[in-house]
Amino acid sequence: MKRLREDGKEEEIKAVYEAFFIFAGMWAFGASLDEDKVSFSNGWKSASKIKFPENGMCFDYFFDVIQGTWIHWDTQVEPFDKSYDGLYNNLVVPTAETTRQKFLLDMHVNSFKGVLYVGTAGTSKTTIINDYFAKLDPDTRETQAISMNSYTDSAALQVVIMSRVDKLSGRTFGPPPGKTLIYFMDDLNMPKLDKYFTQNPICLVRQIIDYAMIYDRDKLSDKILLKNIMFVACMNPKSGSFNIDIRLSRHFTLISCLTPEKEILRTIYQ
């Protein structure tokens, strides 16, 4: 951008900002769609001033500032590590889908914004997040996985949350200075509904995000302040409660995970 300004190329600068806006818009509005993704992509591509390639959907591309054009995510996929000798069920084959989702996750974590992946079983929701966590810098990020089930209540969830934070000063708790602690809530919608159709562990998370605090259960007049923690989550809408409290979901970017396309499956098995 600095070089373009020095060369006085105002039109190229405008094109870059236009492309960034298109990229942000297509994920902001289109990421939560499922079967409508194709029709959304067709409309988005036709309306874009910065023309997309003909093949594939708009979600298959990102804008390369240096080349000034849309580039397919396939070009950014890391080669498969053939020397991997860990557990077979922990093996992850990098694909265009895992690459773009890790990019989006990284953008959100750096902006301290939660992400909620929604999809049926087998759509790689948990795999995407765990693979992203495995490659985080331990000097700046800490992670904690929380598997929700129908018996999870707010008290049990609070115990897990507090078990990973340290006392920083006074009533303030959090990860060590200079670090961000990311909680991953798997099967977010699984806790059972109470009498008033709410889920108390979800209400607890909403309270933490809204007010960055939690109450001491032994002495309810005392507040515990939480610093530098954030949440990412995934859920299967066909198990547990179909809906979760919108007062929580408004804090997350919703991304739907679909059954892998033929190209993705071909990459994995080859």
C-alpha cells in the first residue's frame, strides 16, 4: 500500500479496499448459510466490481494484494506431513477448507472475537479448531477444551473456567501476563433446558463475555473479574437444543460447516 501511494496509483489503492470489503462482506453475510451458499455466491460474484474467477464459489478465494487478484485457497495449503507418527485419530490432512478456516479463526482471535461453528456430525468442526490450537504459539496463547453434555450446569462449567486462570491482583484473575486464554466449548447446545427454556451454563458464558466477571459461589456478594479470556465454540443443531440464547450467539461470528466437497475429499484420500 505504501508503494502504491508513492507511485500515485489511487485506482489500485481503491481496488484493494474494495476487495477487502467484498471479502469481509461475503464472510459476514454468507458464512452462516448452508444450502443457500451457492446462490449467495453467484449473486455476490456478479455484483462484485473486482471480478472473481469463473470456477468455484466466492468463498474459495482470498484477495492477494501483491498480485492484485483473487487467489484460490488451494495455493495456501501446506503439504501433508508424511513423517507424522502420532495417533491416527489425531491425523489432519491440510485442505483448502482447513486453511481458510484457520485464517478466519486467527483473524477473530487477534480481534478478541468469538467464532461459533455449526454443522452436523462429520463436518470437521472440532477438527478445525483443534488443528488451529495445535499450531498456536504457547508463549502468547493458552487453550482449554470443554466438552458440554446434557448434565453440564453453570457450577460445573465455572469450576473448569476457574481451574485455568491465576490470580493476577486483588479480585482479578486470568492467564499469565502477555497471554490470551481461549476456551473451546464443544457441543455448546447440549446442556438440558431448565424450566424457563434457558440453559444456565450458556447464561454463565454470556455473563462472562458481557461483563468480564463471575460471582464467587461461596460468597455471592464478591465478584471475580476475568481478564484476557475468550471463547470459541461448535454445535450440532441435530442434537441437543436446536436454538441457543441469542444473547450469547450475538457475540459470535456464525460459520456453518457443510459436508466436504468432492475436491476436499479427493485431497484427503489422495
